[in-house]
Amino acid sequence: MHMSNESILVIIIVGLIAGWLAGQIAWGTGFGIIGDLLIGIVGAFLGNWLFAELRIHIGTGIIAAIISATIGALILLALISLVRGRGRVGYRRRW
């Protein structure tokens, strides 16, 4: 898979947004704002790869990229929580 410099930059920016958003949705992770942003960047790469491998297409544009990156970040937060032995990641209800 070849990625241009522009696509990598977009994934990083989307990852920053997704990391913040995942930090707002999930609680119990304890990574802080910088850790959540780094989780978001890695989650953006994970979400981009995972959705491509599963052949799931949720749309085009920045909103679809933020959604897939947020899902990737939430999956990564859940996996890290399981590895750290803290049980599960909870989610805040805001409705």
C-alpha cells in the first residue's frame, strides 16, 4: 500500500481530532490529552487499515475519515485497556 505525503498528513490531523473525540467518549483510560491524541493518530491508521481490509466503506470526505479514525481509536483504547488489565473501557452517556 502506497500513501502520499498528503494522505499521511490528513490521517495525522484526523487522528488528532479522533483521539480527542475518543477521549471524550471513553472513560477509564487514564492517558490524558497528549496520550489520547497519540492514541487517535495510531487509531486513525488502524481504522484506515481495518476498514480497507474489511471492505467497509462509510463514505468519502473528512467526516467519514473522522468516524473511521474514532472507531479505530476506540478499538485501540479497548485493546490497551485489556492488556493493562484494567478490565473494560466504559463509555459516557451524554443523552
